[in-house]
Amino acid sequence: MEPTGKRDSVAYSKKMVESKDELTVLQEELNGVIVRFVLRALRIYQSTRPEPLRVNEIALLVRNEIKNVLTDLNDQTNTDALAKLAKEAWAKETKA
């Protein structure tokens, strides 16, 4: 992409402030998705044993599942797939 000239830092700062609410909503959505991953892991683990999970087991499973999700997200194949999806979404968004 060719440079288009000097960037407008005032407009950028204004846009960042305006998009703060959107960022908060996106963070809440991401947290909800991660909770779904964690609940899935807890259900699977619980299904293999008759006694209820203990608090420390739940904490360990939560940490491990979050770590696993982040590892999967950082995998190059997944990063490439997300980059492709983002590029396609951006093309659609800027076409209108």
C-alpha cells in the first residue's frame, strides 16, 4: 500500500475515544466465548468422574483452557485463516 501523506493524529485520537465503547463490547463478547470454551472443558472433565470438581481443579482447568485457546489462536495456520477472513471482511466493509 502506498503512503497517502501525513496522518491526522487529532482525528485518530478522536476516533480511538469514540470507539472505546465498541472495544468494551468486543471484550465482553470475547470473554463470553472464552467462558464457553472453559465450560466445555469443565463438562468434559466432569463427565469422566462421579464426584464433583473441586475448586482448585476448576481453577486449574480454567487456566489451562484459556492457555490452550490462546495457543490455538496464535498458531500460524489459524492466524493465516483469521487474516484472510479479516481481509475479506474489510473488503466488504470498505466496498459499501
